[in-house]
Amino acid sequence: TSALRCPRCAQPCVSPRLLPCLHSLCEPCLRQPEPPDGSPGAARPVLCPVCDAEVLLPAGGVGQLPPDCLAGSRAGAACDLCADGAVAGRCLTCGLCRFCCPAHRRQKKTASHAVTELENTKDCSQAGKPLLCPCRPTEELQLFCEQCDQPVCRECILRRHRQHPFDFTSSVIHKHGDALQELLKSSQQHMDTLEDVLSQVDEMGSAVRSRAEAVATEICLFARGYVRAVEEHRDWLQKQLEDLKVQKESLLHLQKTQLQQLLLDVRAGVEFTEHLLMSGSDVEILITKGVVSSRLTKLNSTAYSTQPSVDDRIQFSPRERAGQCFGYEVFGAILNKVVDPARCTLHGEDLHSARQSQLSGFTLLCKNTTGERMGQGGEAVRVTITHKDKRDCVVKPAVCDNGDGTYCISYRPEEPGLYAVCVFVKGQHVQGSPFTLMVKHKFREHQGVFHCCTFCSSRGEKAARCACGGTMPGGYQDCGHGHKGHPGCHHWSCCGQVKESSECLCGPPSDTSQRSLLRTVAL
């Protein structure tokens, strides 16, 4: 029969003590190693080798831990007489196996012992020896101290627990047992809940694995479809490239054939004319002069290009959207159009004039070598704006690529004056670059009133003045409807401008009264 073994030293437990985690260690293992301060009773942590929980020993030392009374019953305690059979019964002091129980009754020294069969006992704990008091090993623990909450013997009640309330263990077991039963029920409920949660976790793990397998299948299907689409797009791009190559080669071959034929004709005409001039007589030259002159004139007037009819500008743009193939969006396009900086143009109202501290801008339109608009962006555009008189005054423009061959250039000049603007595409000036930008002072707001006439706006004030220069009879100093100098429409009293959203010009004429003008403005 195997005895309970200590989980730390793997030897049979000697005086097993119960840790707060409800696992047992033998007392010698708990007493080693000694605390750092050398005091055996000092509180110190102990790591349980079963559950890895760190528990703190009581301040009184290992002896304050409760003994594990059920250790023998859990491991199958051995018979005290033969040490071979498992305990099947007990008397007052002995634990006996089934073979030794009858012999125990027959022996003279133990014939008076009352042997109780294990099957008739309340629980397995009664199969062991009676629990004796640790302070008085000859006394059995039969009483329970309510104040100290521990079983005690009769002698301890008379001495250490004299003033404490106590009762027999058989009397208090129901109260404390019921409390343990309630805790047990609560723990069992938690155990059921934990088992349910663990079951749900296992089910969720299975669901996750199943879902991962399904998604992996979807990924494989997507990858195969996408690879098929990419390969199809690759074949289409290669065919498009081959067609473009054949087209360019055909144009070059046609140009080459035409130039070769023209060269043969010119060479034949030159050789014939040279031979005529060197070998022909005067009469022969004069006779053939007309035909030769006509032929050479025609050959010399034949138009032909001094450059190849096509170029080698074939580009591949991997980020260009190319639509969908088999339901998948694919990228990559062959670009035959190449930007020509000399053909790029600038447009916008703020191209040559702007206002101080106001946001202005213009548009750059990129074109290819044939003058066609570029259908995509991505060009290297650089813009510099520098004050002509103040070299340290530089405006930092913002370039926005619209993705359709146009670029918006915005800027905000802080100083008035003339600026030199340079626009580069691929490091080369565009058409019209560099150019001069005139930055005017801040927009001057009107200080007067926008009225039909001074008479109306001032409600008949004779001293009111207007910068339009109109006059009105009857002692009035300024303009009125239908009188001399009236603009015939609404105008500003401060400068005479007839446009309401215009900028205020210089102040009123010198012969007007500033005081009267201010009165008009106030009115």
C-alpha cells in the first residue's frame, strides 16, 4: 500500500501540514530552508510545488499550520501492525487492516480494544488514529474553543482557554459543518460555472479553428483568382506592348523606306548633274538645263522629317489603375505619352497679379510631345517664387497633383512688389516660365457709404460732401440726383467708385472737407 508522498521531496509525508492552497507538505520540507534572519518562527513565503501558489507561513512558524488529518485516508494508510494491508478499521489507538482486525481482538493485550470497521464509520478520517493535542500528546482533542476557533483537549481548557467559551466537538460540528456545507455549495456552483465556461472556451476554440480553416480556404481561392487575374493582365500588357512595338517599328520602317527612296533620287540627280557639268558640252548643258533644274528643284522641295517619326518613350506605370479583370481590380499600364515641358502651359487669374496676404494660385497643364493633354499625374513639378528686390523674401508654394495632368499651385505672398516665378517639370522650364508676378498691397476697404447721392444719404445735410465731385444748387455742397457731376448711379462717397465690391482708391479731392466727409460716412 502506498503512503502519501510529499510533492517536494517525493518521500513519505512526515507530519504533513496543510497549506492555505489545500495542498500538503511534510513538516521537515516546510522548515527548510531557514528564514534569512535565522528565526525559525519568522513569517516567510513558501512556493507550493503543486499549484505554484506563493503562500505566507504564519508568524508562529510551521507549527501554526493545521495538520493534514486526511492525508493518510487520501493515500491509503497502512496497517499499524503488519504495515502491508490498507487500513480497514480502527480502535482507540490503532489503524488495522482486514487481516489484523480479528487478530487484534484475540491478542491478550489488545483484546479490550473496541475495533470499529471502516465501512461503519462516518468518514475516512475515523480510519486513522485519534487526533491528539499537539501541546499534550497524551490528550485527545474532544473540545472546541469558540474564541480561538480550534479544537483543544481538556487540559488546555483548564489552563490556556479557561475563560474562553467552549463546547464538545460533537456539539459544534453541526454549526461549523453547516457553514462549510454552504461554502461547499457555493464552490460547487462556481465549479459548475467554471466547467461551463471551460466547455464554452473549448467550443469557441473549435469554432475558431473551423473558422480559420474556412478563411484559409477563402484566402486560397482569392489568391488563385487574383493570380489568374494578374497573369491575364500580364498577358494583356505584353500583347499591348508588342502591338506598340510593331506600330513604332512599322512607322520607322515606312519612314526609312521613304527616306531611302528620296536619297536614291537625290543621289541620282546629283550624279547626273555632276556628270553633265563635267563632261557635257555647252550646248548639251543648255539643252538639258531645264529638265535637270526642274528635277533638282522638285527633289530639294520635297519635305521630310529630320527626326525619327517616333521615339523610344515607352513607360510602364505599376500604380496606374487598369480596371478589373475577372472581378479583381488590377494595376499597371503602359504609358506611351511622355510629358514635354516646352508644351506645358500655365493658366489662372492670379498668374501675373496677386494681393498681399491673400491666398492666390494658378494651374499647370501638362502636355506630351504632340501637344495632347497628359491623362495622368505623377510628374516632378517644382515651383519657386522669389522677390526681385528682396532676395531673402521667398514664398513657399503648395503643389497639388490632381491626377489628371493638371497641377494646382497655391501661394500666399506676405510682401508686396515684383516676384520672379519659375515653374519646372522634370527640371526644365515650362512654356512661359519664368514670368513676373505683381503683388499689390492689401485690399483697401471703403471708408465711406455706397449711396445714390449725398442729399439722400445725409438726409438733406447741406454741408455733407462726396468724392464724386458732383454739385447741387440751393446751398448744397455736393451731389444730388440729376444735377451736374452726378455719376448717374450708386457710388462710394469716399472715392467715387461706382462698383460696390471695388477697392477704395485714393482719398477724396483736396477741395473737399474731411470733416464733412466723415459726417457723410457716419450717416
